[in-house]
Amino acid sequence: MSSRVGIITGFLASVAMIPFLAGKEDSTPEKPNTPQAQSRKLEEKDFDLIQSVLNMEDPEDLRLQETRWAELVYPTVRERLMNLYKAEAEDLKGLKEGRITEKERRVKTCLTDFVRAGEEGDDMGVGPKLHLETSFDDKLPNGKTYRTYINASLTVNEETGAVQPPDGIRVKVQAFGGGIEDLYKPDIHAEFLFVSDRFLIAWGKDKPLLGRQHFFGDYNNEKKSSDIVQTEEIISTPNSCYFCHEVSTSNAHTKHIFKDPNVKRINYGAITQDYMFDLPISRQPGYKKYMAYLEEKIEKGELTKEKVEKISEGFATSTSFSTIAPSMLKGFEENKDIPWLDGDTKATDKEKKLYRFTYEDASAIWTRRIYSHYGLQLTDLKELQLIPKK
């Protein structure tokens, strides 16, 4: 069984116990009575509403469920992302002007474990990708401080050492509870205090071009269910990051948390534990694992020591990873809604060469529908590389 098939199997098995996967078989569910775009941000009183979407009584048409979820959570996710990217842009300016230090940044970053197919905790990392985790504590007008996480994959051109902007992000924002202190209480299911969203990203000249991709296909009247479709990622929109990042002693993905002496205070809502964000990049687990991966390439004669040193030098500071913050802020300011992509198509050879982000699954199927959606608005990624600077 391929790692991709295995992960999909595990994903479906893990959510099979949730009621929204067990529906009636004698009728097609009606479309939820909801506007195309939700304008109201989530409030504490909406906790039960969010849970009801996760546990719809007639869930056979799971594509409709995905759409309903996106309509509900996006206004909140969008606001929180804009707050994060604004703060990150201010951090970047403060660092350049010498007004703040790395430890004084409001927006924390961490290179998490670089995982390759087949490894424990596989995050669908394919090819030379770095997993960049971002954490931000956002004090809201209601007086509460909630946490926002972003998980992004950065592609590295191992020939030049250039690190490119992300081709997608997964977002997890705290929307409920008394504040970030609730994340450290073992008797509270911290994962349910968050809502999540994800976006594919193509790049225009100076801003991201965003798209959503359905995990489930149209409703199939014969099967009385929605088929699973080929997508860029296997994580479905209406599900939190609970599947991969639940903090518990029984979860293989996070067992190391309970063995690591650095974890003094367990964050039960974390994607990556707090202390890792305070480590220098050279000591962060993703950096160390990625460098070990490059050393293997040197031993195999696939890379030279000089090229690896060039890549390593580019990671000396987290500043470089923040340079796209103003562009990301602009992108979400301009996008009050994110288009759903029609479906996957095979990328052309030109697209493969130009963008180099194209995902290749176990069957060697190229799937980058977002390219053809935006067409001529796209720009060459060489114009947007983060490291090294031109």
C-alpha cells in the first residue's frame, strides 16, 4: 500500500466514528439553507452551530458540507490571517530597523519536522519541502486572546538554494473558549476550540492568488454518497487539525511530546509545541532533519557540499520567511471570498517547469487546477524567491 493510500485510509477510518459519515440511504439530502458567502464572524454562541455542521444529520452529500463549513469559518479565518500578516509585516520592519529582537517578535515561526513519505507522522511532504509553522496570539476587541496557527510548505530548489513562497496553507484559528489559557487545560478538548481552513496558492506579480479544492465530489445518486476526488491535499475542509495533531498519549504523531524534557507545559491545542518556536533556527527540528536529508544527498553524489552550505546559510534568520507577509495581507484583504476550483486537471509540461510546485501522487498524476484557473495572471516564481535575495 502506498503512503498516500495508507494515509487516506487512516484519515477515513479516524473520522468514520463521527456521525457525519453515517447517513441515510433513501433520499438525497437537501442543500443547507445558507447564503453563498457568510459575512458574520464566529462568536462563542456559534460553538454548537459549528459542531452541528461536523455532525450533520444528512451528510451523504459531503461536498455541500464542505461548502457550508467554508461559508461559516472563512470570515473569522480571514480576519485572523489579516491580523497575523499585519503583525508579521510590523515584526519584519522592526527587525530590519533594530527596534526588536527575534525573541520579541509577536509572530513566531518554526521549521517543523521535515517528513518524507513512509515516515511516522507523514505530512504528505513530497520532494524538497520545508514545513514552516507560524503561531500568533491575537488580542481581539472582546478582550480575549486567541491563537492562530498556519502550516505552510516551502519548496527548495536544491540546485540554486532558492526557497520559494508556499503553494498552499492550512490554517487553524481559535474561535472559542476563554482564551489561550484554555489550550493548556487537560480537561478541555482544546482541538474543538479551533476551526480550520485551507487554501491553494498560485502567485501573481505581487500577491497570492487563492483557491479552494473540494475533497469530495458531487453527490452520486446511485451510491447515495459523495465520491472522494483527487486533490492537492487529503485534509478535508470541515475537519480540524485533530486527525494529525491531537495531543494524546495514544497518538503516534505526538508521542514524542510526552518524552521530550523541553515540554514543561503541554499545549493541548498545538500543532507544534511552544518551546520549539523559541529555539534558534539551527536547533529547530525541521532544520536539523532537512540538513540531514541534504547530507544524504551529498553522500550519494546528488548534491555538492558547497550547494548545501549555500542552502544552510539562507536559513540563518527567520526574517526571510516573513518577507511575503505584506503580499499575503494584500491577498486576503482583496479576497472576501475564495473561489472553489472546478476540479483537477493535468498540468502542462510548461507549468511543471515554471512552477515546480506541482504535486505528484503515487500514480504520477499531476494535479494543479489552480494554474489553469488563473492563467495569465500568474508570474514566474523566480521573481518571488525568498532566499537567496536577488
